[in-house]
Amino acid sequence: MIQQFALPQPQFPVMGPSFTKEDATFLDLSVTGQTLRGVDLADQTQLHAAIWKAIEDGGGRLGYGGYLEHRGIYRASPHFLEGAVDRSLHLGVDLWASAGHPVYAPLNGIVHSLAMNAQPLDYGATIILQHDTDNGSFWTLYGHLSERDLHWSPGDEIISGSAFCHLGEPHENGGWVPHLHFQVILDIAEYVGDFPGVAPLEDQEEWADRCPDPMQLIQFAS
């Protein structure tokens, strides 16, 4: 069991000042949800249409959700079928917006690591920030970014409220409909530039302990 500590209050909205709570539509992409019912999960064009229809039907300009969702979408990539156990439990929150939209640091931090994780339906361009508190350190992961954001170096200081990365196009974000995968990590172990964002369903308790709900660090502009 990882020793829990209270995450600090976010100092800036992750998706910036242009999105209010009223602009945000909650999306359920789980195997029991209706958003992707009848959609070919291997067809990104169909996924794009279904996701944006759900956002617009909800009256929003941004989609969000996904923490601890059991998803079938990952079966479209062999990356999530490696080994003996199928990974389908989503460990982050997805924020769906247009490619190129800036992503802001919710807290002060330093660049822990970054990488291009280029396997199909992987993170694509990825940045991990480290945040040091009086109670210890934790990390935030930003996946599916623009490749141009990989200009940072480990140790670079990132100030809260700075637009330090952007949502990537499919050719640079792992092949996905543009969105941000945002994840909180309490124990990063030896991972560098990468960390599991999807886990085996039967290991939910272990991974939820290691990766608490990222909505604690996501706020929308007032």
C-alpha cells in the first residue's frame, strides 16, 4: 500500500482559461456506456464523430472523463494485448479538444522525463512533470501531445499557468482522436518518459492506489 497524501490544490486550469465548467461535457467511453455503442473501435474517423457528437449533444466544447473506466477501445492495438493479461482499465482522465490546443501546468514542477512513445494507440509525444511537496513527491503525466513539445529537458522548471505543451495531431499522438491523457502518479518507480496508462481490470485496487483520481488537479475556469 502506497502511503497516501493529500494532493495540493491546482493553481491553474489544465485546459486554460477559455473553458468553463459549462463548456465541459462528461463522456462515458466504458464498455457499458452509450457513447461508443455501434462504433468500430478500430476506426478513428468513427471515433472522432461519436466523441464530438456526444460533446456537442451535451452542450459542451470540451469532453472529459475516463478515470478507472473499463474500456474496449484498446483491443484495437496489440500494444495493450502484450503478455498474458488484457489491459483495459484506464488510469487517467481524458480531456478531448482540438489538436493544437494548449495545455497548462496546474502546479509548479520540473520536467522529470519525456519521450515519443510511438506504438499504435500509445501516448505518442509524452511529458512527465515532478512535483515536490512537504509530504513527498508525485508526478503528472501528459500524453498524446504535439511532437514540437519535446524540446524540454529533464530538470527544466515549469511554472503553474504556463502553456508548456499542446494536443497533438493523430500522426504524433499515437494515432488517436486529439485529446490529453492526464494522469497522477504517486510511485513512478524506474519509469522514464512513459508509465502505464491502462492496467489489467483485476488489478484495479493496486493501480488506483498508485494513480489516484486526476480530477483532483483538474479545474475549469470560472
